[in-house]
Amino acid sequence: MKARVHVMLKNGVLDPQGEAVRHALGALGFAGVEGVRQGKVIELDLADGTTEATVKEMCEKLLANTVIESYTVELS
């Protein structure tokens, strides 16, 4: 079983990496990029029977800083 966790900064939290990417894209001639938010994707190989609740607990305890980040979980 696999889980994919998408972690992003919450709206309103300054994203300096995203801003640097936006600026670099403009410098490379890519007009029209008004904003960039950068996040991370964490892929987990899990034992069969691992629940979504267990993956969410992993996120709450380690994978995401829930004060400034939000996350979504996809199981497959």
C-alpha cells in the first residue's frame, strides 16, 4: 500500500522559496506568473491494512508542521 502526503504552507504564511521561484521565472522570460507556492510531496510505502488515520497521525506528529503547514493524504 502506498500513501502520498502533500504538504503546503498555509495561506497567509510567507513563502520565500515560492517567491524566489516566481522571480526567477520572470527573469527567464516567463511572463504572467503572479504567484508561486512551493511545497513537498512525501511518498510512503506502508504495510497492508495501515489506515488513513495512522498516516494522518504521522503527519500531525512529524511530517507536517501543522502550525504553518496544511497537508492532504492520498492512499493507493
